Amino acid sequence: MSVSDEEIAHALELFDGLGGLTTRKMMGGLCIYHDGTIFALLMSDGQLFLKGRGAFCDVLDAEGCTRWTYEREGAKRKPTAMPYWTMPEAAMDDPDEAVAWARRALEHL
């Protein structure tokens, strides 16, 4: 499964106000960059994640965002947590809100 052209267009529309956007397809998803810095991922299932570092992680947790974790098939290890959180729900259909959250993420990278 990979992201659709429609999902990519929606994500780029949400972050268009940032300017300086570039993308790179990876493993069925899409990495989203601002001026060469990755700040978001669009996963193959259509979920949009922001990169979180430092105190911003606590902000995302408080907002009810979920951290991306995964488990390798067949491995007997605990899940691996990645430094990405789901976008706040209010930002998913509001470009001004999405850009504000993206700027906050970029401030902590």
C-alpha cells in the first residue's frame, strides 16, 4: 500500500503556507521537508505525523497525539518508538492550524 496522489496533495496543501516544501517517497509513504529539514511524514495508511523533539514531545502528548511505534515481524522485542506523533485533529483540515503546528515542530529540530 502506498500513499495516493490525493493524500499527498492534501498534505502539501495543509503545509503550503510554510513555503520551501520538498518531498521524498519512502517505503510507501512520504517524507515532507521544509528548507531541507524533515518535519513530517505521510504514512502509507494516510496518517500524517509531525516530528517531535525535546519539550515539543510533551506538548504533542498533552494534545492527545499518538507516538508512532512499530514491531518487527517475528522479532521478540518490545515496540520501537519513533520521534513522530500524529497531527492534532484540529490541524488535519485547517491549513493555518497545520502550519502553526509545523512551525512549532521545526522550532525544536
